[in-house]
Amino acid sequence: MGYVAIKGGGQAIRGAEDVLETLRASEGAAGVPLSIDTIENQLRLLTSRIVSEGGLYHPKLAALAIKQSQGDTLEAAFALRAYRSTMPRLMETQAQDTSKMRLIRRISSAFKDIPGGQMLGPTYDYALRLMRLDLTDESPEKFRDIAHQFLEQTPEPNLPDTFPKVVEALREEGLLPQAEVSEALAFDITREPLIFPVPRSAALATMARAETGSLLALAYSNMRGYGDVHPTIAELRVGYLPVMLPHPITGELTEAGEVLMTECEVVAMYEDDSNQGKPTFTLGYGACFGHNEVKAISMAILDRALQKGMKEGASNPSEDPEFVLLHVDGVDSMGFASHYKMPHYVTFQSDMDRLRTTQQKHEDSKKTKMGDAQ
Amino acid sequence: MSVTYNFGFMDEHAKKEVRRSILKAISIPGYQVPYSSREMPMGRGFGTGGLQITLSLIGADETLKVIDQGSDDSVNAVNLRQFVELTCPGVNTTTHLNAATLIQSRHRIPEVPLTPNQTLVLQVPYPDPLVVVEPSEDKRKMMHGEADYARLLVKLYEDIVKFDEITISHRYPTRINGHYVIDPSPIPRWDVPKLHNSPALILFGAGREKKIYAVPPHTKAEPLAFDDVPFRVESFNDAQGNRRPCERCGATDSFLDEYINEDGSKRYQCSDSDYCDTVLENSKEVAHA
């Protein structure tokens, strides 16, 4: 008799890989493999999501991750995050100044007119979500002409290098407290585990690479009534942030490149000030790699909710730092959900032993009671 | 665009951090040492905590055995072993316990006692035994510091009141060196006594929960119990009270897996496949002699 325990694992894995790869190429003779550039450009919001959830700004590798995971966002972010583990940390980035962002979009829902002006930019916000059947059979020539035509017909914009932040105007007016300048280095969640209570920088970093849907669900619970943030978007901006790093020789801050990112600041109703100071609005901050507005907004709302929870204790799940920060990471949560597919024979055997023993005791005591009654 | 990997996948700083955490874990038996825990290319929950320990400790002179559910050839064990072979060129792997210096395991401790020159790495899904009574990690940390396990003992007591039996089947809370109570990972109760005064170092790695803890060699490990309700391991007796043997090798001293035959009847075989093979091999030799 052969050994029936879980044999042939290696062969099974190879078989699974082959089937997976075959499905990727299942278009057959008509198939054209997706190029990395195609994914990066035509699926740019997906790529954005992966660089942000993967916690590594590398759009090309993110596009590759999307390709090899056949479009599964959790898997793709996971592959990028695992790649990150192979890289040493070379230096610590200073706080970057987002007023220097090269903007592609900037809005405020708090004011009709903001210094520097509103700039709608690329957004689906006001689009009719109708099926665009003309895209089902797009001519490559026409497709290639789209960007060309746009650039030809659009006059060279005369944009300033920096746009003032809306929250600065609120600060000047005393409606928001002055920004606290912290000398402490930001908490690096990739090098230190979260031990609660954690500083706000740890919470922000955790949310910046959190899974979009998880953040949205928790923020939504707060918006709907399990919380009381009631936010107004002071400013939402999308653009390319120049990353300033110290020059390796002179130490002078030098632009090392730029990253596409989304930043959101929400202003919430003022709260009672226990310090007897002047009442002010409160601020929630969200920012992430790539173009992902829902994530930045959700993060800003949760930041505000967590600040309240850290100060006064949580009265809702979205205000509880442990509840929020330990359950929003896509790599952690998808990994653990998937692990239930692995064999649990030994623990289940042990479970059955306990159940059978307690069932036996239950039977025995019933018999004893019946015996007593007779 | 090119991608190259370091020996052991992780960068050297990461491995050093894991080793330092291990040293702290050994110095404070049973204490859960937080560490940063890198993402591994396999799922959280598939043994990434154990794997980070293995990759941080492994060198070219090491011989590694990887088991899952007692078997070297289960899908996850194969996967982890192949990953180590891929990223640690020159490292030997084996399925024989006596040839191994480093053993990574999920859900089982081998049946044959470990030796002083072996290290066992167990994969851990839930590092904290107090999680069943207290969801907040902040509060649990204080309870551990004060060795306040009252609520855990009350849970055991309530079990006895309700069921006349402690119903914890696996992950049985075990007190290490008289202070910290650990979750010994989802090993069955059968394996818990093997922790006590083990000649080998036993390391626990929880990747998702970012904790490392240890039962150092020759350290006390006592499953929580009461004077009048002792700790009991799984029973493999049949209805007549006789110990079932493994149907393949005949052993009556191993943890058995239960199989349901096509006709609905049951069959029992060793969970530890290497042990089963060894017993079978020895009985053949005896028969030849």
C-alpha cells in the first residue's frame, strides 16, 4: 500500500503553473502578448494602484507584476512588495514639499476659487458611465493619433512652478492650527514593527501602502455613521513630485527624479479644545504613490478619525489604531485568507479528538442522569 | 530592467535584524520579540515567518528539512524547500530528520527526539495565546509583562464547567520557563510535551504578525492545566480502548492521520512521513536478519 499522505506536491505545483500560464495565453494564434509599456500607459490607474499598494515606486516592475499576475491587484502588489524585500535601505528621505508638485489635477470642494485656480485635469468624476462601444474595435492608427492631436490643439499652458496649498490660507486665517514641525524622523514601517501606541507617521505610512478597498471600507463606515468626521476636501492634488535627496558628496538637496502621487487634505468640524485655546478646524491627511484619489481621500478621513481615537479613545472601529492599521494591508490579509486553502489535517484531527471526547462525555452524563432518574 | 537576488533572498541588513531578534528571543524564553518582517514571495500565512528565520540562519554548511503536516512532500513544504534551493545555492536539503541541521515545520514536531545540533523552526499564524481573551495587542503586552494569565485560566475552567473537558485542541497555551505563556503554533497537543527540556533550540516565526519567539534548549515548557484536570494529548485508541497502530508501518507511538475509505470505513497512518518510512525500513531489516 502506498503512502497516501500529501504525496506528489512538487509535480502538482508544476502542473498548476503550466495551466495558469496556458490560460494567460489562451487567445491562441490571435494572441498578442501585452507589452510592459502598454500596461503602464493603457492601464495606468491599475499601475498606480500597484506602485502604491506594493510600496515601491517602480511603474515598470509594477506593470510586469500586473502582467504575470494576470491582472490580480492583490497578487501584483504582493510581487512588488516581495521584490522590495531584496533591497537594502540606503538613506532616509527628508520630508518632501508637495507645493512643488508638477500638477495634472487639483481641486478644492471647500472654496469656489482657490489661489492658483481649480484644475479639473484627467478624471472620470463627471463622465457618463456608458459603454464606449467604439473602443471594442479600435483602429491602431486612430489610437496613436489621440495624444498627438491633443498636444497639437492644446495651447502651451503657462503654469507656475508651484501652487500654494489651500490649507495654508486656512492656517493664515487661524481657521486651522499651525502645522506642527516635528524634528523626529518619520517612523519606517518597513524596518520597525508596529507596537501600539504608534506615532502618527507610522499610521500614515501604513495607510499609504494599504489596500485601496480595505481603506475605503473602513473610511466609508466612518462616513456613514460609525464615526463623525464629516470631511470637506480642502484640496486634492495629483501630479509629479520632485524627490529631493541629499547629494552623496556635497550633501546638498538635489532632485533625484519625480514620482506621480495623489495628495488629499480634508478639513473636519472643529472640536472642543480641552486646552482652552481658540477652537479651530482639524485636518486629515492622505497621500499615496500613483493616481488614486479614492485611496487618498479614504486615508485622509481615517487619519482624522485615528487622531481622534489616539487622543480620546476609540468609540468606533475606524478610530481604533489597532483595528485600522492591522487590517488594511493587502499582502497580509490576502495571504492569510489564502492560507486556509493549505492542508490543516493535523489540527483538524486534533479538533475531532476534542469534539469526540466531549460528545462521549455528554453521552455518559446523559446515561448517568437517566440512571439516576430510574 | 534586470533583477538579481542576494543569497537567501533578503538583503543582509534584514537577515541581521532577524538574527538579533532571535538572540533576544532566546535570552527571554517565550517572549514575543517584535521585528519588522519583510514580505516574502509566498503568501502571508504560508510560513513567511518561519522562512525568514530559516533564510537568516542558513549557510552553505547547513542541511535543511522542510515539513508540512508532517510530510516532506506536501505542496507547501515542496514550495518552501524549492525556494530555499533556488535562493541559497550550495545548501543541502534532505527529507531525513537525522541528516538535517535545520528543520522548518508547519503544524508538527517530528516524532523522533531532536538533537542538540539541530534547530527547529516552527511557522506561526497566531503568536499570542491571549488573543482568545483579549483582542487588543497593547493590553495583551501588559498582561504578558505581568504574567497575568488569569483570563486564560478562566477560559480553561469555563470549558470544564461547560463540557467537562478542556476543548483547546491545538495551539495549546504553554508556559515557558515559569513566566511567558506562548502559543506553540498549531501543533497538536501530542507535540506539546516535546517542547519541554528539548535538547534542540526551537524557534517560532510569525511573519504576518511580525513576532519571533523561542523555547531555548533545556527550558521548562508546561501546558496550562489544573492539578485535578491534567493536560492530555490526543487519543488514538479504538472503541475497545486499544491503541491503533499505523496501518503502513505498524507504529503505535506516533500521531496518526485519519483517512476515510471509499466504503466509509476509516484508516490510520503516521502523520510524520519520515518516521513512518524509518519504522518500515527498520522492520524490513529486522525481518532480513
